[in-house]
Amino acid sequence: MTLYASRIIGTGSAFPETRRTNEDLSRMVDTTNEWILERTGIQERRIARKGDPTEFNSSLGHRAALRALEMAGKTPDDIDAIIYATCSPDTLVPSTACWLQQKLGARRAWATDINAACSGFVYASTIADKFLRSGAHQTILVVGAEVLNTFVDWQDRTSCILFGDGAGAAVFERTEADNPRRILSTHLQSDGSLWDVFHTPAGGSALEVTHDVIERRDHKMKMKGKEIFKIAVKTLADFAVRALEANNMTLKDLDWVVPHQANLRIIEAVAKRLDLPMSKMIVNIERYGNTSAATVPTALDEAVRDGRIQPGQTVLCDVFGAGLTYGSMLLRW
Ligand code: UT7
């Protein structure tokens, strides 16, 4: 018998100050505001200032975490674990989670990073849910945060228009298994055979960053946009159905979908495929672009704080990312 479940009791988000508009991008690569807006729905994104310690990944994560803790009515001392989803860590070692632990002074916690690219927040949340359901922990801080601008190829107009920096956080708490307001299910799946539709060739142990690598720009992200687009629409729709079926629910039971924000047209295509109105899709891509692991927790935070998401409503977080990775988390708020 399962004794416990988990629920989110606080959310928070934070973004760098600097806005980069489509007009700004049109001065960097051969593109236009009209093209970006029409093909992606993005108007602007935030870019962390290089070398500014107040805008490191862990610093944005810190600001988001403090807001989430405040909403949750918790202090850093309450945190048993910090699970930090990112593919743009402050440093390879220590983990960004440990940098955040130090900033928070969360002395009791263990802390680790999870890299599932844009799916990271749902992967990290799933791990948190399992630790809480097992009874091992009481309170877990989950962060999804990126400073992607270091890894984006600002000379490649087919990818650079999409990405931005930001951080979102959620405080998960153990609750009774029969609490209606809980995580209802999580589903994860990866397909490593599709690694080449989105990858960064160099910078890991497989390929060191050398002068040649830099000249080939192999230290920057490579993306096959059209291919990912098709896979994303199919898998986001499939994972929504899978989550609902696992809970004996139908699409009518869904109040909100918080999809990964990679392209507004992907979100629209998923809504169409599922026959859901766009008014149920929570979207913030126009202001922030694709912030990878941060898209879902920041959009969730926004909708919680502005009162769209109300207690008792059913919310689906639905994601895909490099790997490729896919996942969903269905919850009752
Ligand atoms: O979590 C991240 C995972 N990544 C994604 O989910 C990305 C998913 N894919 C996409 O969002 C879209 O495929 C893109 C936004 C990347 C591209 O949009 P598209 O509608 O698929 O454009 P396309 O690649 O079919 O290109 C159409 C045309 C091409 O010109 P020709 O060959 O028709 O003459 C491109 O060269 O648009 C051109 N183009 C651009 N033009 C102006 C490509 N990028 C740009 C640009 N500005 N930035």
C-alpha cells in the first residue's frame, strides 16, 4: 500500500535583466522580426550578462528558489534534497545544485544535477516525487534553469532565434496518498538513437574544445529544427494521452497544459491534434523564448501567481528535449 504522495506547495521564477528582441537578432544574423514572430511566436528573450555572478545559472536558480520557498512557507533548512535540471551548468564540477545549496545555506540537503535538456524539470520532478512517495524525504527543491546563451551559436540563424535564459523552481512536499491535491502520475521515456537531431559535439570528454573545434563551431549547439518539430508534436500529444489513460481520465478532465515552450507553432499543433483549445495551453514563449529546462517551471509559476491555476484543477506538464527525452507529469493543484 502506498502511504505517501507528493505535491507542489511553492513555485518561483527568475530571469536575467537584459532583453534581446528580434530586432536585436536581425542585427546579428540574416533574419527579421516578422520571420521569427511568424515561425516561432517569440518576440524577445532574456540573456544573462557574461561574467556577472548575479546572473550565473545558480544565481538565477537561487532567486527562483527563494520565491518558491517563500510561497511554500519553508526555509532552506527544511530542504532534504535539491535536484537541479540543467544542461548549461555553472561548472562541470561541482554541480550547479551544489552551488545553489551553498547560496541557499541548505546545509541538511543532498544536491545533484540532472541533464535531460528541455525535459529536465519533469525528470527532476519525477525523482523528487519518488523520494517523497517512498517516505524517504519530506521536502525537496526542484529547479529547472539555464544560461544557454554560452552554448547557442549566435552565427546560426536557424537555431539562435529560439533560445533564452531563465530559471524556475518548485518546492515539493510529502503528503498523504489520498490527498486529492497531489502529483497524479509521471511518465518518462528517452530515445538515444535520435541524439543527432540536437547535440553539442564538443565540450565533454568525447571531444575537447581546441582551436580547430572552435573554428568548426563544434562547441556550439547543432539542431535539426524541422525534424525535432515533427517528433515534438507527436510525442507531446502521445504523452498527454498516456498520462490521462494512466489516470482513467479524458482530455475533458484537463484544466491546463503546461507544455515545453520550444515554438508556439508546436504548441498550437499539439492543441489541434488533441482537440484542446489554445486557451488551455499555458504559454510564455513570446517573452522568454525557449529556456529549455526552465520553460515548464516558469510558465507554471506565472499561471499559479496570476491565478489562472486554481486549487483542485488538473494540470499536465508535457515535455520533450535533446537526447531525445520525453516526459509528462500530471498533477492536481
Ligand atoms: O527544445 C528545443 C528543441 N528545438 C526545437 O523544438 C525546434 C523545433 N523546430 C522549430 O522550431 C522550427 O523548425 C524552426 C523555427 C527552427 C525553423 O522553422 P521552419 O518553419 O521549420 O523553417 P525552415 O527550417 O523550414 O526554413 C524555412 C526557410 C528556409 O529558407 P528556404 O530554404 O525556404 O529558402 C530557411 O533558410 O526559412 C529560412 N530561415 C530563416 N529565415 C529568416 C531559417 N531560419 C531563418 C531565420 N530568419 N532565422
